[in-house]
Amino acid sequence: MSNTRQADASSRWHAPVVFLLIAALFVLEGTTSNALFSGSWNSALAILNMGLISAVMALGVNMQWGYAGLFNAGVVGFLALGALGPVLVSTAPVEGAWAAGGPRVLLALAVGLGTLALATQIWKRVKAPLNLIAMPLVLLLGFVLYRAVFDPAVVAIEANNAASAGNIGGLGWPVLLSWPVGALFAAAAAWGVGKVALGLRSDYLAIATLGIGEIIVAVLRNEEWLARGVKNMSGIPRPVPYELDLQNDPGFVAKAAEWGMDPSTASAIWVKLLYAGLFGAVLLGLILLAELALKSPWGRMMRAIRDNETAASAMGKNIKGRHLQIFVIGSAVIGLAGAMMVTLDGLLSPGGFNPLRYTFLVWVMVIVGGSGNNWGAVLGAVLIWFLWIKAEVWGPELMNLITAPLPDGAFRDHLLASAPHMRFVAMGLTLLLVLRFAPRGLVPEK
Amino acid sequence: MDFLNALVAILNFVVIPAAAYGAQLALGALGVTLIYGILRFSNFAHGDTMAFGTGLVILVTWGLQALGISLGPLPVALLALPIGIVLCSVFVLGTDRVVYRFYRKKKSEPIIMVMASVGVMFVMNGLTRLLIGVDEIRFDDGARFLISVQDFKAWTGLTEGLALRLSQALTLVVTALCCWALFRFLNKSRSGKAMRAYADNEDLALLSGIDPERIVRLTWIIATALAVTAGTLYGLDKSFKAFNYFQILLPIFAAAIVGGLGSPLGAVAGGFIVAFSEVAVTYPWKKIATYLGFQPEGLLQLLSTEYKFAVSFVILIVVLLFRPTGLFRGKAY
């Protein structure tokens, strides 16, 4: 990495210019209505809200990559674990589900974790020839016991009101409380993966995280007792009022009329503004913390480790320990973003967790924005998210323009039909171009 | 008799599918491991190279079919395969020239190369979607079965049937040929020896007058040929769906690491280890246990098939924990 981070002159105008560019794009989206922009503030704010959540994801990835040079290829998994937080904490409890199998599921999970812990201890404590027999035996017995407790509990929970529920249900707590819980879930998984894969070659972490990402998404898709699997989990409560309640509120309708808007548009925009404020506050808080951490002795140590591991190790720094620390923190931030995302959607839909969209697009955001720079990652995230959404509209328009001279026929139809796929090519090219010609991104690290 | 039935059931449901799948993984892992040995990074674009190449093969197959060409019982895709390999190699060499060569000259960290391969992965993924779409495509023609269940039952009089699909037999034969040719090339030919020398010690190889760019080009061509072959065989065996080739990346990486990154023999062994564990863990053993005289209550299935990726992952974790260099002592650090 050392050769991509040479400190050439960096202008302090980078960040404001990128910020103004993004602001201009959003204003255009909100005000002008033509082939390129929709001219609706509703759509501009919808893009902004998901952009802010993407910015939180990018912050997490930037901590891992920008501060420590760790390649996390399983962002989608940590995001999905975070998304589990609101489902398990804030959705309404399902009647009878807990009685049907709750304690047994917890017992099974305890058996599973206990088996792993016991196996680790045996491997460490017992002497060489004996542990080769004892450890697999413990693992096998533990697995059989786990399945014996777990399977009937799952059957019981899923049989409980199978048509509309069949899941363990939540605690019914306020949804904001569930965000840190989501972060905690992601952090726990990251600790497990990091413990194994850190300290080896840098590619190994990438491959191991790729695996854990796939597995977590598979768990969410298939474990119906947990979050109803592909049947989707709806009914996640909101931290902001519902549009319908606002429209029925005479005070709000009068306010909207004062502004010259009809109640339905006004309520949609107001709700989105509230979300934007909430997400913006979380994002600013995280940036503040991240900047303070980066400027502290701890942050200098992290950068020293990143730039020269051998030297840092010679100075007595625990490289693997620091890497594990930053990997867990970064994954927790990604988990927080996941919790925020399902709160915004009001729905957990595991079918939508696509690694290209949620892992590698976030990577493009960080690289384009400027790895190692928190503001860069955030601005890159909002910019790339805006372009990603709009590319779906712009791609076909562009293809229409390009293929205009072609005669109507199967070939032109094929090109027009596949135009939305162009954005994958565009994102890949963006990543490659930035990596090569501006490896420090739009807003370089100071 | 029941014992024979159990044996046939194991062959039919475990050994044959796992062997075919293992051969496909082995070919993929060989490509990953060669690129790792020579270019020293894990190529995340390998899965999408398989998809892109297979997409090209399918297009050529359709072209040949439209011309009325048929290979009798064999699928036409076999004839299209060399053309697909050539086209895909040209593209991959282009990516090396435009993307990777820059970082190689600069001696960038491997993780930067991995990042660049993510960019290439995006581009190839998009091109595959443009080329052939995201739907499931079946492109096998010719005969479907070498041995069908009815025939087998009629011949042997067993209650349990055995089927050997042509695509499975073809996979095994083609893989055996590819491995034989590759190992012969690596061990006997001048270029192959140069490749191994370069993988062992770059500086010494340069001193003895080996042209590094030629070695790199050769590596890309061989890896692409193996990837497209693996992808086409996988597509013939199951069916072509672009996203599946992204998902197969994990078992392929697991296979390459289990064998030891950089070790071709290890990649082949790793492919079969991953495939056999995956199939054995996700197969419900109830039927076989019943033949053997047990009366099991459950299905005796350790994991449901949705979690087959977990098997690759667990194998990967075990290897990383206990033997990070892999079974055949690749390069782990």
C-alpha cells in the first residue's frame, strides 16, 4: 500500500467541491424534470436517505480498509446481521412462539457455543496424541446434541401460527434501541472471523469474509423461525410518524396548505426529512468519533501499522490484536447501517441481499471517495449511490441515443433491454479508473 | 442384496455427483492457484471469467446449432469450447494489459491487485449480463444419459437405480485430459519449467533469461482455458446462470487453499475434497441406513442443501487454523 499513499500535494478544496457537486445533483433531481432528472423532492430525498445509510456502511469499510488495510469481502453478511437487530428487538412479540421453543433454541445455541469453546480448550490443554481423538469426538457429540435440542424447537416455533407468523418474534422495544443491538451482532461475527483469518496473508481475510457473508445471508433466507426467511419480515416499527397519521392530522394538513402542498406529498416529504435528520445525526456522530480516534495516539498507531507492519511490530505493537480491534469496530458500524436500512424499509427481505450491490458497491464508494479519509468515504458513498440509482434511468436513455441509427430489430431490442446491466460495467470501470489514476480518491487522505 | 442396493445408492447419489462437481471445482481451482503462483494475488474475477467464457461458448453453440451442426450424442458445446476459450483469452489478456500490468510493474501490494480484480469482476459480470442475460439457460444437446435408471435396473435386477449422465462422464473425461496435459506441460516442456521457476523465485528466473511478460501471458491463457472449460462443464451438468458462477467462487477458493495456494496438485485434490464433503454432508443418508438394516427416525442429513457453502467455509477455516499452507505446502505468507 505504501506506494499508493505517497503524500503528494493535497488540496483542501477537494471535499467542499465534491460536496457542492453532490448538492447540485440533488437540487437538480429535486427541481428539474427532464429525461435525466425526475424533478421530485420525494425521489431526491429517498435517494438521499439510502445514500446516508450507504455512507455509514462506507465509514465502516473505510475503518477496515483505510485505517488498517483489511479487505472485508463480506460486507453484505455483517449488514444482514445488523438488519436482524430490529427484527429481534423491536417487532411485536409473536403470541405463543416463545413458549413453543424459545428457551430450547437458546439452550441449543448455548450447547453449540459451549461445544466450540470446549473443543478449543481441549485442543490447547490436552497433549498431542490424545487431543487428536478427543477434539473431533467432542465436536461430533456436541453437534448431535445441538441438533437434538435445536430441530424440535424450530419445528415447534415454525408450526406456531405458520401462515402469518411462524417466527420467534421480537421484544417490542423501541426501534432506536435495536440499532446498537444490530451493531453488536455484526461485531460478534466479525470477532469470530477475525480471530481465525487475521494474522495470515491479507487475501485470506478477504476469502474468509466472502464465505461468512454468503453463509449469513443463507441463514437469513432459510431459518424461518428467526425472521421468516424469504417470506420477508414486515412490521418493523418506525421511529418517525406514519404518512397516513399525518394526513389525518388537521394541524399538519393546515401547515401543508400554508406551504402550498397537498397533504399526501407533504407527509411523504416530511417523513423522509425526519429520516434524513435522524440518519444525518448518526452519521455526523460517527464521523466525529472516527475523526477523534484517527487523530488520537491510537489512530496514529493504526496508520503506522498500516504503512509498515514490520516496523510497527518491531516497536512492540500487537499487529494482530489491533487488526482484530479495528475489524470488529468497522463491522459493528456496518451492522448499524444494516439496522438503519431495515428501519427505513420497514421490511427485512433477505432475497435482496446481493453481494454485488451490498459488498462490492460499498467498496467502490470507499475507493472512489478516498480510502483513509472519513469525509471522502462519506461523500463518495452519497455520490456513488446517487449515480447507481440514476444509472438505472440514464443507461436506457443513453442506449436509446446510441442505438438510434440502428434499424429496429432484434439486435437493437436486445441492446435496449439489457441497458440496465450497463451500470455494472460502469461501476467496474469507475473503480478501475480511480484505482489507477487517482488511487487516493476524490478526497485524499491528509 | 440390500448391501448392493446401499452401495449403488451411494454411487448414484454421492460418488458420481460429487466426482463431477469435484472435477469442475478442480479445474477452477487450478486456474486460481496458477494465477496465485505466478501473479501472486487471489483473482476475485475468476468466477465471472467462468461465467463470461461460458456465455461466449453458449453463443457459439447457438450459432453452430443454427448452422445445423451436431455432434451426434455429444453436446455441440464441446465444439464451441475452443472458440469460446480463444475469445475469452483475448479479453482476459486485454484486462491484464490494461489493468494488472500497471500494478505488476509498480510492484503494488497483492491486496491492490485483489481490489483491481474486483473491478474486473464488475465489468465481466456486467458484460455477461449484457451478452446473455441473467436467466437460467440450458444448452446441452445430444444424449442425456450414458446409463439410465431403467436400463440399470433391468440389467442388474436391483431395486435401486443408477444413472450416469453424459455431462457427468464428459466432465470426468475432460478434466482428466486437462490435468494430464497441464501436468505434462508444467513438468516436461520448456515453457512449463520456466513457469515453475518463475513461481518459485522471480529474481532467479529473471537472471536466467526468462521473459516475465511471456510467462504471465501464458498463465492467463492457461487459467482462462481451464476456467472456461470448468464453466462450460458446470453449465452442461447443472445449467447456466450467471449468478451461480459468482457463488462458486467460494468453493473454488476453498479448494485452492485446502490444497495449498500455488500448488496445482493441491488444487485438484482440494477440489475433490471440497466437493465430496459438500455432497456427503448435505445428502440425507436415511435411504442407505435403511438398506443397511437401521431404522433411523430423521433424514440423517447433517446440513440442508441451502447451507452447502457453509461446508466449504468450515473446511477453509479448519485449514486456516491448523495448516495455513494447505495440504501440499503452498505459499501462505
